Amino acid sequence: MTLVSLVYQATKRVPEVERFGLTSQIQRCAVSTPSNIAEGRSRGSRKDFVHFLHIALGSSAELETQFDIAKELSFVSEGDYTKVVELIDEVRRMLVVMISSLRTLQPSPFPLQS
């Protein structure tokens, strides 16, 4: 969620002409990452959760690429770029650990849903 907020703040300064292009795509990817985590968690099976974590991982990779493009085009500051990319890396590390943990856990008698 912090990543989403940071991305929205950083993209406020992107030129208006990119509002429906790169800015929109960047924001959608940022929102897609936690949304897929939440959706996967609510599915009720470990297999589905892992599947959606992989989708979230893909969204975070796409976000990083789009943020690289925004930086290359000087649409975002060096400071915003650094903050966002560092947070993307942290999120991706967490996702990889979660995926690995879920794959190695023994079957649980309790469903994933609370």
C-alpha cells in the first residue's frame, strides 16, 4: 500500500499529456500488486494464493520497467525514482519469500481465509 501511495505522489508531476498513457499504466500496475495479493489470499487455497502472488510479482516487474521509462523521459525526479525502485525491490523480495514459504509448507487443516 505504501508503494501505491508513493507511486501516485511521484506521478503527480508527470506531464498532463501522459495522464492517459504512461501515468495511467504506472498507477494501474502499482494498484495491481496489492490487489492481486488480496485476491489470492481470499481464494481459500494455497495454490490460488501462490498463483496470485506470481501475478503480483509480474505487476511489480512491469511497474519497475515503466518507472525506468518515466525516469529516462525525465518525468520523475531522481529522488522519487530511487524511493520507488527501492520499495519495488523490497516488495518483490517479500513476494518471493511468501511464494517459497507457501510452496514448502505442509498442508494445513485450516483454510487460508480468516
